[in-house]
Amino acid sequence: MFEARLIQGSVLKKMIDAIKDIVTDINLDCSSTGISVQAMDSGHVCLVLIELGSDGFEPYRCDRNITLGLGLKALSVVVRCANNDDSITIKAQEGTDNINFVFESPNGEKTSQFEIKLMDIDSEHLGIPDTEYDSVVKMPSHEFQRICRDMSQLGDSIVVACTKDGIQFSASGDMGSGKINLRQSSLVDKEEDQINIELNDPVHLTFALRYLNYFTKATPLSPTVTLSLKAESPLCVTYPIGDFGSMKFFLAPKIDD
Amino acid sequence: GPAQRDLTSFFKTA
């Protein structure tokens, strides 16, 4: 038996909105420690990794490791039927080919039940190596979203450069070019407004803006985002989910031949 | 311009 109740059901809605343009089907890998999802886009350019610890759910019960394959279209349709303040309970019995969703309003007056057929998803599971990054930059998530949106008006690619002076985003195209510099903040009122730059080595990488703009659909999940960069390596964009999980996007760089 | 890399060339299949 698998059962997990998320008090803030809106978190699930936001997670699905954040990935539905990148992947069509996902496997929920459920174990006693929590739920994880790994999925790649069809072009094998980016990967989504969701990790949710069991402590984010009340109750959480997973008697045996179970993989639940779901089509995002059906999942998206179902979760849209939940109100933002509803709790969402996910239930699956061993040996059945359905997953159940129960939505409960805060006062308990309204409950809704939905069932989705499980799918057998044959997905390639990648081993993500532990990486020591050249630079790790934490910034407000709306700022990152704005930069990606603005830069995509100029070109298809964005160059991200970290030096001791800060982080620079630049793009160019037929129309012209643009550069945005961010420096480490000194004094800010709210921690979530802070720009924090950890630099081990200067790094300079190019990425496709199309994917970054998909990743920023996760902005409603968290006020902050972390960009982890390493020369000639995939970028890791991390959105924390409360204090019990995270959504990470990995994007392969563009490299000169 | 630079060419888009495949993610699987960086991450091994588990």
C-alpha cells in the first residue's frame, strides 16, 4: 500500500505546471524515504529530477518500493480539479493498475476522488554524478525568470559567465545584443532577495534559452533559485520545495566543436 | 555557433 497526503495540494499543481512542457510521462519512484522522479525531454538535452522527502507528507506510508507511471496530461487534468487550499492524497494499492487522488477542503466539507490509469513507462535512468561546481549562484527566482525572458527576445542562446565581479548573462542576435550583470548583494532586508555568488573558478558557458524558459515555469514553487555551473558540464538549476524537497533541472551546454 | 550537447554524454545510464 502506498499513501501520501500533501497538506498544501497547490504544491503538486505547481510541480506539474513546471514540467509539463518538458516531459509527457513520469515515473513516481516511491520508497520509505519519499518520492523521486527523474525524466528527460525527448531530445535528451535536459533532465528533471524531483525529490520529495516523506516528512513533507502527513501521513506517508510506503510498505514496499513501488514505481507509478503516469501520463502528465491526465495528471494535469486531475490536479486542476483541486482547489489551491485543498490537501491532496495519493493512493495506490499493490497489484492494481490505478492511482487514486483524494482532494479535501480545509474544513473537510468537500472531498473529491479521482482515478488515473497507471502506465508502463520505459524510461532511461541516468546516474547523475556528484559534481564540484566552479560556481554556485543563488538569486531570487523571479529575477532569473525575468533575465531568461528578456534575453530570449535577443537570441536563442544565453552566455553565462561567472567571475569575481559577479555573474553576467548575455545574448545576441540579428537585432543586437544585451548584457545583464548581477553582483553579490551586500545588505538586503529579506534573505530571499539576496544574490549570493560562490566562486571556486571563473566559468563561461552557453545554453539554449528555450529550455531555461521552460525551467522558469517552476518559479511559483520557490522565491529563490540556485544555478550550479561547471566548465563544459551540464547546468543544474535548483528550486527548493518547502523544506522537504527540490526540483532540479539539468541542461547540457552548447559547446564549440 | 556552438552545438547543443546531448545530456546522456555527461551522465551515465544507471
